[in-house]
Amino acid sequence: MKKHILVIPGDGIGPEVTAWGKAVLEQVGKTFGHEFTFDEALMGHVAIEATGDPLPDETLEKARKSDAILFGAVGHAKYDNDPSAKVRPEQGLLKIRKELGLYANLRPIMLFDELLQASSIKPEILQGTDILFFRELTGDVYFGEKTRSEDRQTASDLMIYHRYEVERIAHKAYQAAQQRSKRLCSVDKANVLESSRLWRETVQEIAKQYPDVQTEHMFIDNAAMQLIKNPKQFDVVLTANLFGDILTDEASQIAGSMGMLASASVGESTGFYEPIHGSAHDIAGQNKANPLASILSVALILEIGFGLIEESKAVVALVDRALKEGYRTGDIADSNSDKNKILGTAEMGKLVLGYLESKQ
Ligand code: NAD
Ligand code: IPM
Ligand code: MN
């Protein structure tokens, strides 16, 4: 298979982890006989520094021409501490999602048995959890009108949904539920928000087209609690942009760490694959970041982007092997175990890559 991949490393730990995702994808090409070509582009703080624009036109053009995009993260402490900054790294990420029509963000909560102890949740509560989040990605309060009064004392962000936006992601989530355990939980705040009432009404309509799927509606506040109380009750979770952002960071504790969660953003064109974590200023440049979320993002490129199921499973198996052999980055280390072998970002990357190279 011939595919062209655009790599956008971004800021902070983005380049540190993406280097290993890219290396693994390159090696998958060699091992399995595919012709993968790569290009690289700027986004975020690095792009602002180089061009003044968090998403330069050149990056968008390259993105449109590629078959898949492997992204790291954007963000810089400079902007986090300066709310008045007009140009911000995150604008690049939001713009590329919108421009490419990436309305469905799939965030699988893949739980490796070896990491049961890495979570702050009790292992017996976690074991067997397998959740697939469908987070709507191009609507909601993220893209509604923003205002600030002239005296700067009042601000607003419009939380807005159109029926078609809910319909198209609901179809994707229901289709996935049909392939899984045929259970779907739609999360909203329909007891308070009008946009959530539209959401619920629309999901109820779409549900009629999937009678084999059991639908549940849950309020976001309850869902946040249920996720920790009994995560196994969830299978496919369908939710809006902001709720999905927050719930999936929470859900990363089920998988043990933010450094373990990959995601796929799909919709109208080229898919965009990235860890769910950010640029993590607190550990950037210290060889501490867990590269496994980027490597698992590559597994999603192979599965969802290219339909290469065997190759995708092989990548997940590499991660599983590293964990089974006791290798850990600091974020997933078990402080009660003396069997953990703690590695830095580069060492973990090399280890996983080495497993794959030796398969050739
Ligand atoms: P963050 O996800 O960057 O970090 C949260 C915590 O998780 C930190 O303690 C960090 O050290 C840890 N962490 C994250 N990824 C890790 C990894 N791979 N290995 C080990 N530990 C990891 O969230 P934040 O601190 O709220 O935000 C930092 C910056 O990142 C902000 O500027 C924010 O806007 C940006 N951000 C970007 C994205 C993205 O590009 N998709 C996502 C979230 C946040
Ligand atoms: C994510 C991030 C982004 C979001 C930010 C950086 C714009 O938190 O990808 O989860 O809120 O969508
Ligand atoms: Mn987020």
C-alpha cells in the first residue's frame, strides 16, 4: 500500500513523542512491505514563532494532500499565563479540525492489564473496561461566537449546535456500537441547556434507526461520577465537544495516564491522529514524556485511516509486550512494584521500535 503521511510535531513534548510514532510507522512500512512517505509541517507556538500564524497556509495545504496526519500537541506556558494574547497556539489546532471537517473525535479507552496498578482507581473496578468515546469536534462552545464588552467586564462564548452536526456524529457512534456490544450512552446537560435538548432530541430520533442498539441518556455531571464509580457500564459514549474533552481526560485515569490515550479525528477528509494529551510544559525537554500514546495513534492510523488491521494489531502488541516485560515511563510506573524498569521517552521509543525491527 502507498500512503503519504504528514507529521505535525507541534510544541513541548509534541516533537519528543511524535518522533517515536513516526519511527514506528516508518518501520511498519518496511516490515509489512508498504510504501509510506512522510512530510513535516508547523503548527502552534513553533509556527507562530516562524510565521506569525499558528496554522500557516502551507501546513493546511500539505494536510489536504496527505492520506493521514500524525500530530503531537500544541501549547506554550507563555500563552497559558497571558489570557489577553490574541494569537494562540491552540487556534491552529481548532482551525485545522474545522478546515478538514474533522467532526468526529474517537477516543478509545484501551486498558492494558499490566497497567491496572498504575491507575488511581481500584483494579477490580477497572478490569474489563473498554470504552469508545465519540466526542463531537467542530461545534459547541468551541466555535460559537465569542464576545467581550467594551469595558472588558463581561464575556461570553455561545454554546451552539445545529441538528445536522448532532446527526452525523450520532450515526458514526451508532454504527460503531453495532460493531461492539450494542450499547450507547449519550451524555448531555438537557435538564439545563437548550443545545443539549436539541442534542438529546436528535439522538432519540437517530436511535430509532438502530433498534439493535440499547440507548441510554445521561447528564454530564452524573456521567463524570459514574465513569469513576463503575467504568465497565459504558461502551460507546457519544457526547459534545466540551463535555467530551473533559470526560476523556478523566477517563485517561482508567488507562493509567494521559500518556496512554490516542485519538482519531475523522469526518469529511484526511484523518488526524494524536495523543489526547497536551504539550505538558512541566515535563517538556526532560525525556520524561510517555511516547506510547503517539505510538498507539499510529495503530489508529493503520486501522481507521488505512484499513491495515493486522499491522495495527501488531503495533498494539508491541506496546503490550513492553508493558508485560515491565518497562514503564514515569507516568505509568507502579510505586509498589520493584519489577518496573523505568525508561525515558527515547529509551521507550527505541525499545518498541527494536521489537518491530527484529520482526523483519
Ligand atoms: P497536558 O495534557 O499537557 O498535561 C497534563 C498533565 O499530564 C501534566 O502533568 C503532564 O505532565 C501529564 N502528561 C501529559 N502527557 C503526558 C505524557 N505523554 N507522558 C507523561 N505525562 C504526560 O495538559 P495541560 O497541562 O493542561 O496543558 C498544557 C498545554 O497543552 C496548554 O498550553 C494546553 O492548551 C495544551 N494542550 C494541547 C492539547 C493538544 O494539542 N491536543 C491538548 C491539551 C492541552
Ligand atoms: C484536546 C485539547 C484541545 C481541545 C485544546 C488544546 C484546544 O484539550 O485536544 O483535547 O480542547 O480540544
Ligand atoms: Mn483536551
